[in-house]
Amino acid sequence: MGKYDKLLRKILYGRADANIAFRDLCRLLHRLGFEERVWGSRHVFRKAGIEEKINLQKDGNKAKPYQVRQVRAVIVKYKLGDSNALGAFHLLKTWRREHSQMRPDGI
């Protein structure tokens, strides 16, 4: 599994939103086919067929956590990236939902 795949899974699983390198997130968006425009400190990503614009700003050398969540929402909504990673994400989400609804006594 390459760096791109690991980063995509890390973003989809949502366990490290505050620990995603800004540069890596920009590269991921480029790899997913987004075009980048830079206005001062803002990096704006757009892609044909995607309604949302993605605005990113650095927080030191990291991406801001709420912006990572926005990127995740776009990836999931438009089914971008590796289908295996998306499939694993949906399985994990379903498992979490099922197990969070279980009562403490197992019933």
C-alpha cells in the first residue's frame, strides 16, 4: 500500500484529522483530479462535476481538522479514490453504528 492509499484511509477513518500534513492533503486532492488556485494563504480546489469548493489553509505544517473533515465528506459523497478504501470505510461505519446501538448487557 502506497503513501496515497495510506493517507486516503487515514482521512476516511477520521482518527487523525488534526495530524494530516497540509502538503500531503494538497497532493491527494491533485491526485483525485482537483485543480488548485492559490489566493494568499488560501488554497482553493475545484473539480468538474463536484459542486463543493474545497478551501484549505495551513495550520503550521498541518491541515486544519475541520477542513480534513470537509475533504472526507466530498470524497465519500462523490465516491472518489480507491474503491477498496471506500468499501472499508463503509464497513467500519456500519460496524460502529451497529455496535454503538448495543445495550451494555449485550441485548
